[in-house]
Amino acid sequence: MTLFFVLFSSFVQASTQPLHVMIDPGHGGTDTGAVRGKAREAEIALKVGTYLKTLLEQDSNYQASLTRTTDKSLSLQERVELAEELKADLFLSIHANAASDRRARGVEFYFQNHLPADEETLFLAATENKVAKSNALENQNTQDPTKKNDVLSIVEDLKRTHRMVSSHKLSKKLLMAWEETNPEIKNNSNIIRQAPFYVVSRANMPSVLIELGFLTNPKEADRLINPEYQKEIAQKIYRGLQKYKDLMDKSNLASLN
Ligand SMILES: [Zn+2]
């Protein structure tokens, strides 16, 4: 009963409180991310993130923070720690994609999958994880899961599942916001994906990584460096966050009644 209460109260957030969104513009400083011609991932992510912060600040339902406000290097661990220190409710990492096929295009949303922590460290495929790879491998041997208290493991597992479910819900709401202006992406089951990117797996709050589009697609790269389009994207993310908050407020009310 006590365990249930602890879990219940930590999951149910009072709807009167603003939703604190930690916006994480990917890369920065020496880590430029994907670069194609004039289009630099780190710069696009910072612009979109900054526009989004401005939108959220005008709405009393939200509080917004940025992991970086300038073109500076920041480790993936520092980004997550900052969000946890500030007790953010959501973590939203903003990126732009690159692919060998120039035809690849469109937005993608990633949330955590359910790999055990030790398998996560073996995930090497994604460029978004490069910076964290060596750190993760170093830390791998310092944690011994068998020493964990059983109840603690259950609580951690439930929290992790709750985070994953919430992250999936957030991804779906963001996708719905995108579909409002891009009906052609409807029914594309590949847009929401799961991957153990460091920032979405390690943050202790619901977390989604958005790949805004492909810099390797010339048309998309041109759009992504356009300030008007960057503002449009920030609007879409804001709409998605509104849909998510509505859903959370409704389910919190239902569980309190
Ligand atoms: Zn990236």
C-alpha cells in the first residue's frame, strides 16, 4: 500500500503546476552534428530550441529551460544532469538527421526502449550517442545490479516503464501536431521509433528526441535553415506539448476522482 502511494504520488502531477520542459538543442561547440553546405545541425537545433522556449514562456502552463543557449560543447551526461537538477518534467532533445540516401526525408521521434542498462552501453550505431559511448563503457563495470535491493529494483522498473509509456504518449502527441500541417505523413508507422539514445534513456523524466528532418536531403536542408520554417517547427512542438499536457491533465483528474 505504501509502495503504491509513493508511486502514485510521484506519477500524478498536479495540473495546476506548470509543466517544466527542458529543451535540449543537440550538439554545439566543437561538436557540430551533421553539416551539409550552410546547414549545421547544432545551429538549427539551437534556433528551434530558442524559438520554442520563447513560445512556452508566453504560456503560464509551461516553464522552459534550455540545456545550452550558445554554441558551446556540452556532454550528454551534463544535459541530463541539468534537467534532473532543475527537476524538469519533460526532456526534449532537438536534432537534425543525416543519411547516405539523399531521398531520405521527414521528421522522426525517438523514445527510450527497454533494453537492460548493460545492453544500452553496447548500442553504438547512432551518431547521437558517440559522445557518451566511452563514458558509458567506463561506467559499465561500476554498477552491480545484483546488489540492488529487491523493492528498489521493482520501484525503479515501474518508474522506468512509466517513463517509457509517457515518452511514447508525448511522441504520439508531437506526431499528431505534425500531421495537422503535414497530412501526407499520416499512417506512416516509421515516424515514432525506439532507440537507446543516451539522453532519452538516462533522463529520469519522460524524454523524446526529435530528428527534425534530413540535412542530406537538399530540399529539407534549405527549409531547415530558414528562420520562418524554424519558427513553424517550434510552433508544431508547442502544439504537441499542449496536446500532451491536455492528455496528462485529463488522466490525472480521472485518477483523482
Ligand atoms: Zn544530432
